[in-house]
Amino acid sequence: MSDAVEQGNIEYRPTKGVRILEYDLMAKHDTKMTKVELQLWDTSGSKRYQNCWPVIFKGAHGLVLVYNADQPNHANELEEWYETAISQSLVKDSNCCLMQHALPQTTDKNNVDLPQKLSNLTIIKSRLPSHGDSLREAFSKFVGRLLSNLSEATEQEELTIINS
């Protein structure tokens, strides 16, 4: 989602534990483009690192779950990840999205059927190495909605304090 999406020929290497990526993104917030400083925590989906997840999720404002559209086992894993992440981070569904990665040769017939409880989440489809610009644009829209949701929550908290 950073400029790394342009480097499509890089061999896949699973994350060990956590990898933190910091970068700036332009996102629309309150009708204007805003520079957002993002910190993405790329966590391993491996159960081997499950003991680290509560610390990783603490204080999260948003959640992006990435899965391969053509891997049948990813539907169950995705549901487990969602339940674990939501229960440990308190992130609302409106601040979550699913990133469906598919290889260029993957057809819709190969796509995983998502569990019902994930049907309300925003889905961003990616076909890297191509379509980097559309992926960046979709993610920028998600971040803009996330900013709006966070601003709204902050305003509600302030009103609650003032009115009590």
C-alpha cells in the first residue's frame, strides 16, 4: 500500500512476528485531502506468534485483514483472525477491512466464500503486481473513512464529558 506495491516481482516471505511500516498517505477527510502518518503493523498469521497478538492489537485504530482469494483454508483462518483481533483490540467493524489478494490468473470461481460475519466489512481487492494505483486509491478511501469514524468517536466522548 506504500510504494512497495510497485515492486511486484519480489518473492513472498512470510512475516516473522511483526514488521512495522511507517509512511505518509493522502486521504480525504472532512471534504479535504489530509496527510496521514500511518503505521502499519504487519503481523504474522501463524499461530506460533499468537501470544504476541494482544500487545500488537492494543491501541489499534483500524484493522486490515489480508487473505489469498484462491486459498480455501483462508476463509476459516480469516474468521479466526477477525474474532481474535476484534475481541483484543476493540476495533469496530466500520474500522476494519478485508484485503483480498488474488494472483492475476485467479478467477472469481476460485475465490473463497467469506463467512457471514465478515460480510459487512469493506473489501479491497488487489491483484499485485498490477493494479497498484487502484489498490492505493481504495486503501486511501478506507483510511479517510477511518479518520472520519475516529473524529466522530472523539467528538462523542467530548460531548459525554461535557454533559456529565
